[in-house]
Amino acid sequence: MLHIAIHGTGRMASAIVSTANAMVDVKIIGLAGPQAPQWETGTTWVPSLDQLPSKPDFLIDFTLPEGTRAAAEWCAANSVPLVSGVTGLHDDIVAALHAAAEKVAVLWSPNLSLGVNLLADLAGRSGAVLPDDVPVNIEDIHHQWKKDAPSGTALMLGERIGEGRGGDVSGIEYDSVREGEVIGVHSVTFRMDGEEFDLVHRAHDRSIYARGAISAGRWLMAQAPGYYAARDWLAGL
């Protein structure tokens, strides 16, 4: 039986609990966060990670940036692998993740959907094949409550295209839309002479991120201490 703890009590935590409950070999041992969940959990809630009823096989972090710092420090101190999908991280929190990775396996990704990571791979390949002066537009559409813009996923797509262009991201523009309850739409448009080339991913359910987080955690348990990205996890599938 796989024992998982969740850091966070919001919508992603709810999706992970629902997804895990449908798996016969997964048990959520607890939710940790300063605010009690506003949904029926059927799962133990504690205000802090130190109050979890037992040590999990790995921790899934979907909080806010300061919560990610706490998760990194707790996982390092307790020898627990960490999967985090929190975006909008400042440099000092990224540094905290890297510091934790010296002691435990840490996987951070702005998006844990299989489809989005395939999109990133295709975008990177396209950036490598097309001339570097081809303009690129990356649009991300999310619900009205999302704070960071461009989204972490949009920035990841830009970075992957930049890698294909030898690090040049000067021709990439971002458009962010925040409206309603949209879970996530990401599109990449390459504007060539006389034609446009589009790559699009639409998220219809948060369970895609939940399944990805659990899958990534399973993989991470077998890894040595280090800092990993979604591409490392997908390469190991």
C-alpha cells in the first residue's frame, strides 16, 4: 500500500484525494495546511506537517510559495521525497527546493499533466526545427483566482522552445487570460511566412494533475536524492 500525505487543502488536494480513493493500492494518510478543507474529505486534517499521524512514502505539495518552502524543509528533515506543483516561486524558495534535494528526491514541475508535458516536448522540438526568428505566441487561460501570469506552465513552454533555439527566448510573447472557472488552456503559435502552426492543450478535469502527481511520486520513491523535472519522470515510464 502506498501512503501519501498532501500539503494543501484546496481544489488540487480535493482532486488528489478523489483520485487516490479510486486506487486500491493508495492511501492518503493526511492533509496538512493552516486552513481546514472546505470540502468533505474523509481524511485526517492537521494544521502542520509536523502533526501528520505517520510518515508518508512521499509528500505532494499544492500550496502557495511559502508553503513550498516549509514542505522542502520538512521533507529534508524527515527523509521524505517531495513532489511539488506550486508555481510563482521566488528564487529563495527554489533554492530551498535545491537544498532539500541534497538530502531527498525532489520533483518540481509547474504542470504534472502527461498531456501538457507532451505539449512541452513538441514545442521544444518545433523550436529546434523552425528558424530562430519565427515569432512565437504562448497563451495561457486559467480561472479568475490564479495569481501568477504568465502561468508556470506557459513559462515552461517558453523555456523549452528557448532550449531548442540555443537559449534565445527573445522572439517569444506571452498572453495571459484569467476568467471564470477555466482549469487550464495552453496554446503555442508559431507564426511563419504564409502559415501558422498551433499546439494546444485543454484541461477538462483536475484529476489529470492528481494522477500525474501520484505517478510522479511512485517514480520518485525509487530515485536517489536530487532535483528532478517532469521530463525525468516521463523518461522513466
